[in-house]
Amino acid sequence: MRTVLAVHPAQRDDIADLVTRRPLPGPDVEQVDPFLFLNHHGPQVYPPDNHGLPFGPHPHRGFETVTFILSGSLAHHDSGGHESVIEAGGVQWMTAGSGLVHAELSPDAFKRDGGPLEILQLWLNLPPPLKMTAPAYTGLQKADIPALSIAAGNGTLNLIAGEFGGETGPIKPLTEVFMATVELKAGAKTALQVGRERNVFLYVVAGRIDVDGVTVDKWHLVELSNDDDTFVVGAIDDALLLYGHAEPIGAPVVARGPFVMNTDEEIQQAIADYRSGKFGDPSALGKVGA
């Protein structure tokens, strides 16, 4: 079985009134190549007449963002003309590629009524030949995502990208990344198969699990070795996991704010292109959710 190399706690880093924990990057882990960054917002309950999410128009280049709406709702609008409102259980997958401006805000109904909110946002790196690929966006509601039974019926794997159990996820990624959320009932156990050449991304969103005899609490990232093609996860309490795997890219990572490239020169070019309007017109994006 794959062994646990380390367990990394998420670091608290609230954004205005939005409860935020960040397991990646952390003090002892820069990335799990090609998984670059994860913000865990919530869980929390917003009161009526709230301001909603604070993510107004901002640019990206050189990677993909995957946003998991665990509770609440999220309105998306970008300079490529894509718009959606994704409800609880849904996912949005955005390829920033050569450059895009987007806004992720709360719909007016949520700001008016309030309610529970919990969201994960993951950044996936792109290899150098795909950094400048054309931007794209896909929004999935919960009903669009196959829910596959695992752990002898005591768990569910929600398949977003890649293949599992003869099924294929609805997202067709640019790279062969696998992405899912996993729900396990207390006492459930499941063996997961991953090629040794692939890095595993495993974050405990809720509950407690056991991996390789190591107990992992919620809000911790598990770093696994690549010494086998199987690892076993057991749920000590009812648990929710973010689970992905992919072949590492192995290229230099130069990140500055919303841009992730391979050289300082490429970062400077991204800033210049954004300032000159090459990422599209962001003027209407602040109206998203209205």
C-alpha cells in the first residue's frame, strides 16, 4: 500500500467575513504537482441581507480552477461570455489558459435570504505547451455528476473527471487528471487504485479517516508516497474527501497573484497583457448574480 509521508493542517486565512482555510500551499508543502492551491471556504451560515462572496472581477492565466459548491450557491461570469449559477453539489471547471477575467459572487437570492455556505476552490497547473490554450468553462449541477457506489454500499464517489468503475466523468480535462469527491459513512473502508507514476491529492473536508494506520482529522491534507498502486481509506466518522490524482508536470512554477507560469518573463507578459485588455472586458462582470 502507499504510505503516508506527512499530514498537513490547513492554515486559517479568512477573507473579509468569509471563513477560509488553506491546506495548499502550506508551511511544509508547496504543491502536490500538478495540484497547486486549495482554498476551503466555510462551512458557515450567512445571515439575511449579507454581502455574499467577495470575489469580484479578477484575472487568471496559465492554469485551471475547479470550484466545488458543497452548500449554498455560486454565480459565475467571465470575459469569455460564460455565465452560470451553480447550486449545492455542483462543480465549475474553468480553463484560464491564455487569460480570462472572471467573477464568482453570490446570487441575489442568497444575499437576500442567507443560508449555509461551503465552497472549495482548487488550482490545477497546466504543462508549458498548454499554458496559452484557449480559455473555456463548464458548469455542472449535482445531477450532472455520476454518483458511484463504493465501500460495499457505504460510500459514494462523485466522479467529475477521469474514469472509475467503468464510468467516465463529465469533464474532459486537457490533461489526464482524475477528480472526485468521496463520501464515506463511519466504519466504511475502500481501496483506491492509482498508478505509481501519479501523485495523489487527498484532503479531508469533513470527518476523520484512517490511511495507512494514520488518523487524519478534517481540514488536513494527506501527502502519500508513490511506492504502490493502491491505498486504503477508512472512515472513523462520516467523512467527505476531495480526491484527485495526476501525473506530475515537473516544470518550474513561477506564480504571482492570479498568474501561474514557468518564468518571470512570462509573468511580466501576463501582467502587461492583462493591463492592455487582452484578457477581455471585465466591465460587466460585477453585475453577476443580479
